[in-house]
Amino acid sequence: MKFHISKRDALPWQKSLFVHVVAILLAVGLIAVLCMTLTGQDPLSVFESIFSGAFGTTRRSWVTLQELSIMLIIALALTPAFKMQFWNIGGEGQVLIGSLTAASCMITLGDKLPNAAVIIIMIIASIAAGAFWGFVPALFKALWNTNETLSTLMMNYIATQLVAFFTIVWEVPKGSGKIGIINSDTMAGWLPQIVNQHFLPIVVALLCTASLFVYLKYTKHGYEITVVGESQNTARYVGIKVEKVVIRTMLLSGGMCGLAGLLLTGGINHTVTTTIAGGMGFTAVMVSWLAKFNPITMVFTSLLIVFMDRGASEVATSCGLNESFSDIMTGIILFFIIGCEFFIRYKINRTKKSGKEA
């Protein structure tokens, strides 16, 4: 008896959702068994720790929603490029360059212009910087058909080194290797707090989600992105200028990442470091892909990733394990979620010796 794999017809969304839920439950079950084996604790306490890590207190809930918002904005930013089959792996660098630009405005203009003017310049400059960071690989792709995965990835390292360089230039105090809180006395360039410092990113994320959904589904630009993603030859045949769409879409993608960087520096941390994005530029690739590039679904995939990440950190702390264990737990969950996609897309057929499928 033999087996062979064949492509499955599109599953109804109910069955697809069921497969994902089963995958998550299996992942959580494996984590519980692993924690029980290492620590001897009751599996139920593991689940309680996961929820407590994300929503155990009011402050934890706000921080979870804040991280969800930043993750969502970055994932939304990458989505138009992915729908166009342009593999933008440079979200991390585009966020960093947006953060660096916001910090530079705060440092150089904070004592020279009114606060409102500094904030307006920060917003424009950070979005423009992120857009430029997306424009460079898009231009090379449009003119010389270079590999966008490699070029966007390399731009991450350039942005990281630029932040590292200016951290030394602006370090306070000298020799500390960090900038510290910028304009802590005057708060020049600090984005306004609505309710608290966590609320503004949530509002921006909701606006970005609704705007991108409309942009991709109901506008001419969104239609062109879809056509280019399905077939560039078809796009050219119907009169779409593929190179123009590539550059325009990457300007949008980079600009939204720059907006996320602005929120991180101007609204949340009020400083800039090489790790301010926390790897979210890479994790957002998974978030966008799991949502199948649907902005609305992306809200839930972002919540899942952030919830499990914060919950995993709490489990590692409560069980007396080091921080690496939380990364292991997050990796297990992602492995199961990615693995379930195989069973959604393909089916395994059993073939008898006669050659007929069973």
C-alpha cells in the first residue's frame, strides 16, 4: 500500500477554522506536558499563567493591546507587497529607520520649534523615511529585476547599523552606549496621550486596518496589486504598468512601517535602540501570511501571536525557567499552526497495489 499527496479543493472557512483551532489546542497541550515534565506543576496552572501573562491585570491588558497594535500595523504594512508577490522581508529595518528619524527630530528640533511643529515634522519625516527604505529595493526590482527578498533583508542590517551609529553620537551620558529618554524634561516631540500612552497605537491600528481593507478590496490600486500578484504578464496585457505598481506599493508598505517606528519612539518608548522593534518586523511576516493577507483576519492572528508570546513569558517566569523557554513555547505554537496549513492545502491519498485510490 502506498500514499501520495494531492492538492485539496478549497476548504470551507468553517473547516479551515476547525483545523487551526485543533492545531492550537495540540500545541498548548504539548506545552502543558512539557512544563509538567520539567517543573512538576499542574497543566491547568500553565493555562492560567498564559492568560495571566497577557490579561492578568489592567496594565498587562493595556500592554498586550499596545503590542498587538504595533504588530498589526507592521503586518498590515507588509500585506500589500505580499499580495503583489513582492516578498518584503525588510519590515524590521523600515520600522527602525522610522524610529531613528523620529528620534532625530526630537533631539535636533525639540528646543528650537513649538511642540506641535516638532510632532508634525516627526510624522511626515518618519513616514517618508520608511517609504524611502521601501523605495530603494522596489526601484532595483523594477529596473533590474533584482531579488527583493535579499535586498530588503540587507536593508535591515543597514538600518540597524545606522541606529547603532547614532546611538553612540547621541548617547547620554557619554560612554553609556544608550540614548536614554529623549527630552524627558520638556517632553518635546512626545506624541499626545489619549487616555494613556497605550491608547494611541490602538486607535492608529484600527484606522490602518479599516483603511487598508478598503484600499485593497475597493480601489483601483488594490485591484492592480491583486492582478500583478496573480500574473505580471496578464497585468501588462491589460495595460497595468507593473513597475509603477511595484514602486507605489512599496512606498506604501515602507511608509506604514515608518509610522509604526514613529509610534514606538514618539508615543511609547521615547527613545531609540537597535532592538526597539523587538523582531516584530519578522514576526509580522508570519502574522500576514497566517491571515492570508486579509486585514480583518490579521487582527485575530496578531492577537494570537502576541497573546501566546506574553503568556509564554509568564509561564517561563512562574515555572522558574529562563527566558529561552518562552521562545521555545512560541516556536511550538507557530510550528503547529504552520503545519496545519499542509492539511488545509493538501490531502494524503492511500493507493492500493492495483493503482486505485482507497
